Amino acid sequence: MTPDYAGLFSALRPEISLVLGALLVLGLDLTLYRRHSPGGRLQLALWVGSLALLTAGFQVWRAEPGTVFGGVLIIDQLAMASRLGVLGLTLLTFGITQGSPARRQPAEYVAIMLLAASGLLLMAAAQQLLLAFLALELASLSLYVLAGFDRTRPESAEAGLKYFLFGGMAAAFLLFGFSLVYGATGSVELTEIARQIAAQGSNPLLVVGLVMVLVAFGFKVAAAPFHLWAPDVYQGAPAPSAALIASASKLAGFTLFTRLLWPAFGAAAGSATWLNSGAGWFRAVAALAAVSLVLGNVAALAQTSLRRLLAYSAIAHAGALLLGVLAVGSAGPGPLFYYALTYGLATVGAFGVIAVMETAGRCERITDLAGLHRRSPLLAGCLAIFILSLAGIPPLAGFFGKLTVFSAALHAGGIRSPAGGLAVLAIALSAVALYYYLMVLKQALVAGPADGAPPIKVPRAATLALVTAAALIVWFGMNPSALLGLF
Amino acid sequence: MSPLQFCLIFSGVLFSVGLAGALARSNAILVLLGIELMLNAANLNFIAFWRYGPASAPATGVIFVIFSIAVTAAETAVGLALVIAIHRHQRSIRLQEATRLKG
């Protein structure tokens, strides 16, 4: 095979423009803008970064479908859609970065976000184990730094370290799992791995490798019982970092996870009825989904911190998303992608509200939201849309995401199959989830403000980002085929 | 015992030692060390499978290892930076004392 470097270059143009954007942000900040105020430097960094994201988005849009460089990258509908999704969510995160407290190193913050986004883009298109590992590590290393970025707050450093230690262990599991898969199949290309597995069937080496990969991804998407980092990181990290970790990273993670499980390990899923599949990964993923759903929803009930509540709700949503992964085999990636993207939009929005409120005062406990409808009707309205979408109230996108994922799972095997049972469990737990989501809204919309709580001024960029996210949630909820029709 | 089996057993033991260290140690640097051991066990696997495993594209395993060593180095740099960040705040790197975030 002669390497096709021109093809590789043209396929990687989105990542290249992101990296160039990151360098440009750093360069301008160090030279022309060195003497400006931190606010001005942040503005410039965000403008240049947004420009890089938009350029990358344009290039993703124009990319030609197909495999690149002998199958290392695949540009298909799923890759394209989730690349655009990642870029859009990162752009929204930039919007809410404006609202958070001015940082001492604005350019570095934006540059690292761009690097994280380029790692996530590669994750969405990787079709080979080496590239998947490198992309995952590029994204993860950037996210560790982002979580620990706020040097003035010890909580941020602690969140960064905890995220790093759990993430490092997960990376080791992933690499070990990949090495066993390589040993069992003699290849790192997903297509070749799929052919080998179909030919030689299951073998112990492969099973151990697969379990280790599942552990690593369970960590990456914060599925119980590998969720321990999530509440601490969501609580301690700066709000924009937490938004990126919760939304774009999850979307890209699930895309890569789906690509690994279905096209590559599809033959090892277990038999079609899933009832007597001892060795398939289907049961393992179903177990992860069940534990995440139960633990996330039940633990969220006890939370008093808004961020920790969002973290436990993220664990519960990871369970629902894993259900979507199970349904990919019969329904295609559409429902999973729809759920992941709309969940990401709602989470970015919720963290955006937190970021704006933290600029104005504090927003640690749920009761700090009290009287938000008086202090800022805009924030309260947006928060209501995000939280109701997370809870799955029609006509918002969260409802349709749940509907399409659960119905895909029920269609896949009927109500008596494990996937169907999980869907019923998830529907029941949605009722539990409604309780804690409404507790948040009760504070924001009904309770009166504390004495002397001033009105909150929302910066323009944050207004734009929050309104866009809310509008997209409503629009995708009204027109689900806009996303589902892509697949 | 064939060389491949020996390598796999050795890397399995190395991975377990690393995992035990990462889970049981309270010093952040030693946890980092445990993670490094786990990653190196995986690298050993790649080399062993490349050398003794089923025939495949030449040098895939070695190239994977070279990349993963580079990634590991970057990871250590980030890890040490975060350890320093937490040391600035709590004047120690014992993980038991990192208990600000809980609920």
C-alpha cells in the first residue's frame, strides 16, 4: 500500500485548523496583546478560537465520505454528524467561558480547549486502535488540564488530580485491552479485527481484552461502577471545563465506543436472542447500563450541590446512552446520536447558567438558585428548558431522545429481552429523575430570592450561547427528523 | 513454556502489581508510578505479540509501542503538574487529605 498523504491531509483539515487556531491564540496573546487587560485578551482568544471552530466546521461539512489512509480514519454519516456536534458544543462552551470569572491565562485556556476539541474530532472518526488511543489521550490530557485550570481554587486542583488518576488508570486498561485484541487478531484495524473475530470466533484473550476496553470506556462516559470521578470533577472544575467534559467529550466517547463495539466486535456481541450469550459483551454493557441508571438516579435524590446533582444525573443519562449503544445493532446509530447530542446541549446550557451565576455570586447549593426568576428571568427561563429537557418533558429534545432510544431498545428484542427490560427500568427511573429535576426548578422558578440578592447581569456572549442552546433543544424536539434523518 | 506465554504472564503480573499500587497507595506520585507500570505491561504485550504472535502487518506492534511511550511521557508531565498544583494548596501530596470535594 502506498501511503496517501494528500488524502490524509485533506481529511485532517478540520483538526489542522483547530491546532493552527490554538497556536494563533497563543501567539497573538504573547505578542500583540501582551499588555492588554485580561478581559481583552480573553475576548481576543475566544474570537480567534471561534473562528478556528467555524473553519473546522466548514471543512467537516465539505469533507468527502469514505475511508482515509488505508482505513485509519472513516468519514461516514456518524463521523460527520458527531464531528459537527463536537464543534458546536465546543463553540457553545466558548460562549459561556465569557461569563465565568476572568482567568489569569485566558489564551492558554482557549488553546487547550481547541486541542481537546481536535482530539475529540479524531475520536469521532478513528477506525484503528492506535489512532483511537492517541485521539482519546489527546482529548483526555487536555481535559485533565482544563479541570485543574483554576489555580486560585484548591477544589479545581483536586478535581484535576482525581480526574487524572482515574483517567490514567482507565488509559492503562484501554491500552492493555487493545494489546490483547491485537494479540488475538493480529491487527489494529477495526475492519480486519471484525473479519478475524468472525472467522475464529471467541477466544479467552479476546474476552479479557474486550472486558478491559469496556472498563476504560465505562470510565470515559462515567458509567457506574466507574463513575467515581464524575461528581468530584463536575463539582470542582471551572464551569466551562465541566461543560466540555460533560457534553462534547461524552458525544465523541460514545461515537468511538459504538464504532469499536458494533463494526469491530459485532460478531462477539452474543447470540441473537441475548438470553444465552455467556461470552458476548452485550450482557456486560447491559449490566453497566442498569447499574448506571439505578445508581445515578437514586444518588441524585440525595444531592444538595447543584453540580453534583448534574453529575449523578449524567451517570443516569450514561446508562440510557448505553442502552442506545445496545440498540445500535438493530436501529442504527441515529437514536444514540440524537440522545447524546441533545443531552450535551442541555448540559452545556445548565453549566452555562452555573457559570454566569458564579460570576455574580455563588452557585454551589441548589438553594443558591432561589429567586432566579426575579434576579434574571432569562437565566431562569433557559434553565427551565435545559432541566426539563434533561428530565424528558415533551416537546423538548430530551423527551424525544428518551422516546427514540427506549423504543429502539424495545424493538430490538421485545419487552422480555434484557434490552426491553432495561428500557422499562429506564422509563420507571425517569419518574424518579423528575423529582430531583423539579426540585431544582422549584428553587429557580418558585422560591423567593434571598435578602439582598442583586439582579444578575448576563454577558452578551453567554446570552447568545444559552439562547442558542435552548432554541436548538426546542427545535430538535419539534423536528427530530432533522437529526434522525441523517442516518 | 513458550516465550509468548512467559511474556504474557510477566506482563499480567506487572499490570496487577501496578493496579494494586495505584489503588492502595496514598502518595500521589506512587499512584502515578503504578499507572506507569500498568501502561508498560501493555507495551510489553504489544512487543510480545509482535514478536511471537500471529503473522500480520510488519512492525505494527512496535510502532504502537513507540507512540504509547510518547503518550505516557506526556501523561506523566500532566500528572506531575497536577500533583504540584495540589501540593501548592495543601502542602502535601497525600490523597487522603484531598477531601474538599465530597457529598
